[in-house]
Amino acid sequence: MTPKITAFERSPDRGRGLARDMRVRWALEEAGQSYEVRLLSFNAMKEPGHLALHPFGQIPTYEEGDLALFESGGIVFHIAERHAGLLPDDADARARAITWMFAALNTIEPPIVDLGIAKLLEGNESWYEKRMPLVQDRLRKRLGELSARLGDAEWLDGEFSAGDLLMVSVLLRVKASGMLDEYPNLCAYVARGEARPAYKRAFDAQLAVFTAASAR
């Protein structure tokens, strides 16, 4: 049965591939799986039908037969477990790849999101100028640690895995800030992810949605 995912009808990132459905699209492309997309407006995301799939009224969701999932990390993990290409066969290597999935979402992404929220919503606050250096320093600490661990390696732990897929997806969210440029090996790492054919197919698919919405 062909899985169905949800995505923004008109993504706030203007088709840059930063919305979290992109992670799921990329995983499905890496796994060689076809999929359908159900587009949602912001209003539709808060309606009972969607809330039954995603209790927090967000995207993406994933439906396959009687199975319904939410949260991009959980969906990517499900895809990686069901299909070859995203998790190693060796048990120890598989465990390490899963650990990197958690690290991407639980350790690296939170300070990136914090930076985005500060810039988007807190710029007019009296304490903004004092808080921003603290937010940036917390992110630099994590990026520096990740950079040191990656070193000159191509991927985080041997071959490309779901851990890399999520880590690259997370790092792309800080690319526009310029902070990633301080870590050349992380810039190269992200570029390798973007160069993967599966990533390009997923990116083109989500960009086509935004382009079509903008033309209406």
C-alpha cells in the first residue's frame, strides 16, 4: 500500500526544504518508496480530522493502511526500519546510527530552533540584544562539538544513514544564518547531503508544491 504523508499547502519556508515533511520525503526517496502527499492549509491542520492523526496539529503525518504516525523523527525511523538503505545491517552500527538520529533531534536541533524563534519573535523585546549572544553561544558550542566529532569523515559513522539524513536536515535550518560557515567541515557535510540524488528528488517535489501554490 502506498503511504500518504501530509505537508504544508503553502510552506512558510517558501520552498527552501526546511519544513519537516522534507525529512520524510527524503527518507522515502532514499528507500526507493513511492508516496502520496495530502496538502493542508494552516486552518485544516487544526481541524478534528487532522488532530486525530497529529495531536499537536502539525505536519508531517504518515498513513499506511491502518498505521498512522506523527513526528518526523519517528516517521523516518519507521521508514528506515522497514526498508533497506537507511540503517546498517550490523547491530552495533545500527545502534550508533539510531543514536545519531536522536542526537540530531534532541541535541543539535533545539538550539537551532531557539535561534530561529529569537530572531523571528523576540527582536522587539528590550532584552533581545543581551539574550542573542547567549543563544548564539549555545548553538556554537553544539556545532563546535559536532564539527570536532565529524572531523574529515564523509558521514557520521561510516556509510550514510538515517542519522546523517536527520542531521543534515537539522543543519540546513541554520545555514541561512551564516553561523554554519564557521565550520567548513559541517558546510561540506551538508553539501554532500544536498548532492544525494534522493535529496534532490525530495527537494524538487516539495518546491513544486510551493511554486504551484504561488502561481494560484
